[in-house]
Amino acid sequence: MLRFRHWELWGAPLLLVANARLASAQVMQPSGEVMPTEVGAAELNVVTSRGFGEDAITLEGLFLNRGETLDPVADAKIAPGAFSPLCGFSGELLLRGGGCKVALGWYNVDPAGKPPAMGEIYTLVPADPTDPVMGLGCEDNDFCPLATMNTTQTGQHQWTPRTYSAMNIRSDMRYKGGQVGFALIGNPSIECKQTKYSEASLNDKSPSGAPWVTTLIYQSTATPDAYYIAFEDLPTSPMTWKGQGGQFVNDGDFNDFVFFVTGLTCKGAGQPCETGLVGACGNGLTDCTEDGSVGQCRPVINPSPERCDNVDNDCDGTVDEEAPCPDNKKCFQGKCVASCSTGEFVCPRTFSCNDAGVCIDLACQNVQCGEGEVCVGGTCRGACDGVVCPLEQVCQLGRCIDLCAGVTCEGEKVCEKGICVQNCGCRTCADAQVCAPDGRCVDAGCESMTCATGQVCQGGACLDACAGAICPGNAPCIQGVCGEPVVGSAPGAGAGAEGGMGGMVSVVINPTGMGGAGSVPPPGSTSTPTPSGPGVTGRRGHTSQESGCMFGGALGGSGAPALFAGLGLVGFALRRLRTRRARSRKATN
């Protein structure tokens, strides 16, 4: 297997991280073997003889095909084995590397650690995937389903994916109100006669008293509140996890049964958090931990190739570098515009048109800044140094933004800190917070408050969002929104007046020659700068406005990629002289 092939999509830096994780996080049997093991030649031969690639039967291939940034070894866990169900959960059989037909069931976790009786395990995914009515209609009696449906033997070896739902578990009379576990329900009449549990402590014990590893847990990186549960299906024995020997033994590749279960969380997990990474990778969710403490913050958006959208798509600290544009246009402030060398597009004041037809800050032409920094007047600075954003906004790459502005979540999920999470009717809010009617966790007292434009509710009171704000580039803060930075000024420059109002600012003309969204009056003007753009209600007690880019960029679209639209920094020349090759050399040093 090529262990890190999926990381290579994003380059060397993440590859190095993956190698570090591989060395530090491994699941081992009590007898010392690292799990999972490589898939054997016999199983590979079965799937390739049916026209599938070798990855069709591996955990690595499964994760790769589902867009996960999971490594089968480095990310394997045996905990959590017990989960808190949200309003409902569902299960899907994704991979079956054998011929046994056994069901996946759920059970109520006993706080005392007692295993459930067989009658207390309730079927979620039926046992027979070949059943055309209740199953997947697998055309093959074994090795179905696989990680992909792509085969060279067109029209053969097919199945129909199916998701099984527990509906609203909270109203199910069988649910006792606590945590739930999952079990691969053994069938005494076939080889797979032993029941395997997601709770490691319930599985058969080794001579040392530690349980044999029969189940691996992977928390999804692509789907919040979801887990992969992988089982070895054959019985263990008191002396070895492989079993009694003979023709049928456990091989440790954990591809026998792999289920995908959604609508679950664990104590301390699933809370929006900041990863410490830059760009689109900066927001994440807390991970699960074995002891229920707050887990590590992991990103939910993976690096992707740069697009001309004012977003640091590849998470390298630079916005839109080498972003492609059609018709020989150039990317400027998140919008593909005509080259400045043609005369159709005029560079702003203090910028000059270089030989490549790109506007650059004159003072920054020969300055090389580090990742996450900007060049202002010839000096490198952190893009958010000295910035104090309006209430409930954060500074990212020199722009104060409401992470949930423009985000549309599916179903009954809601946006918190830029992440779509389960509404609070299906989860527990943090201390000092309550569940508001719109499904968001808010400060106690804010659940019934409706604040005026430019205000947010905190601690049960409506507050001016601009109070104490120091906007990037000493820009004005008007009705809870930072305006465009002063051309050539440093981030957070100047203390600003009461309410976050900065000093005089300059007009910048957009490519059409007309005032762009968020335009402000020129120095000496007595008119009040007014941000433009449609008002967007982000949450109860909070009204935000989408702040458009002065050069024609505007927030738009929905979902996670739209969170970061508008991150372009007018007047701050983000250095684009670093080539991909230079970054690769740096990453591998």
C-alpha cells in the first residue's frame, strides 16, 4: 500500500505532519503487533480478478475515495467506544472484505461496564448485503461492497449503497438516555460467531488481561459527528487475536466490515475551534479523547489548489498566489481583471504595474515576507498584528470577518464559528450558554433578545459590536463592520476613536472606474462612510453585513468555501514572489 498517497494532494508540509503522526499514534495488540496490517495477496487477487483496483479492498482506498485525510495506521483508535447520539443516527456498510453475513447493532452503554445481553443489541444495518430488498443487492456473495464501484468489468459486481437510520433515537423507547455502543453481532451458525464491541473493554481478553483489539475507530475528517467503525469478524482465542488457527483466522487488516455511522458525538468533541493554521484551514472541530476532556482541534477544510477568490485555499499564508484566470487576465483582490499593462485596469495609488501586468506595492518589490505576513510600506508584519475585531468577528489574513456570514448549512444544522454543527436541540451547550430557538448556543439571556443592526448580544445584553474595535489598517468600524483599510497603512495602525472609528482614509477606484462595495469618502470629506451590501442575519441577537471587496469581489455562494470570501487586503501587498518550488524545498528541509 502507498500509505500517504492521499496526503500528496496537498504537498510536502502535510506529508511531514502525517509521518510524524504515524510515529506517535499507533494501535497495538497486547502481543505487540501494530494494527491494522497490510491486506494480503489473496484478498487483493479476489478484487483485481473482478476488475477493481487493489485500493478497492483497503482502508486507505476507502478513505481516499471518500475524501478523508485519514491514515489507516496513524489515525486508528480504540476509543471512543461509547458515543452520545444526537437527534438520530444512521449507519452504512461501506466495505466488506469477506463472505460472512452479520449485522451491526446498537446498545445502551452500561456505566458499570456490563456487556449487553443479545436481546439488548438492536439491529441498525442488516446482516445480508446480498438481499435485494433489505440489503444492498450485492451481485457477489462476498467482497461486496467495496471502497469503489469502478470496475473494468462493466455491468458486473454491482450493488446499491444504502443508509439505515435509527430515526429520532431520543424518542425510541429502547433508548435509556445515555451513551450508546455498537456491536458486530456474531452468528453461532457460521464462522463469524463471536460478537465484537465498539467498547474495547467488552471484547475477549488476552493473557495479560488487556482486551484483544477487534475494533478500530476513525473519526471522519470530512463529515462532522461521524465515525468509521472497522471490525475483524472472526473469533479471537484466549492465546491470540488471530483465533484458533486453521483455514479461517483474523489477519488484522480490519477490512472485514467497515461501517460509517453519523449523528454521533463524544464528550468534549465536536465544538468549533481554531486550529492555529492559516487560511481556509484555520477553523475546525475538537476531536475525541479517551478521557472525555477537550480534544485536539482538527481542521474540517483541507488545502486545495488556489482559486482567484480572496481565500488562502492552499493554506500557505498567501492569498491567491498563482491563482489561474481565463483570457490572460490577472488575479487582483480576489477577482480576475484585465492586465494593468493593457491600460484597461489602473493600479491603485502607491501601487505600480510590473512587467507581468500585476499591481504591486512599490515599497515591497524586493521584500520577502514569511508565511502569514504582509508587506506594508516595505516592512513585513503579521496581517492581524494590533487588530481588535468587532464583537463576534475574527481576524484572518488581515480582514475582520463573521465566519458564518454567507454560510448555508444543510438540514437542521446551524453555523457556529464558521462550522456547520448540529443544532443545540441535539447537543449540549457549553457552560453559561443556553439553546436559542434558532438552534444556536448563545449566552444565557440572549436566547430571547433581538439586537439592532451593528449590535450583538453577549451576557444577556445588546452591545455595540464596534466598541473597542481597532480595524485592520485603521479602517472605520461602522455598524459592526470594518471598512476597507487605509491604503499603505499597517494592520491595526493607530488607536482609533471611540467606537472603532479610524482616521481619514483614501478612495480606491475599482476596475470599472466606479466606487466599489464598502467605498469610503476621500480625506477631508464630511460625509459618513457607509458599508454597502445586503444585511445578513447571522444568529439571534446579531445582524451582520457582507463586506464586499472594493475591486469587484463580493461574498457569495454557500457552504464552507464561502466562509472566507472577502479576505483580500486592499493596500497590503501579500508577497507572491515565492514559488511552489521554494516552498517545497523549505518543507523538506
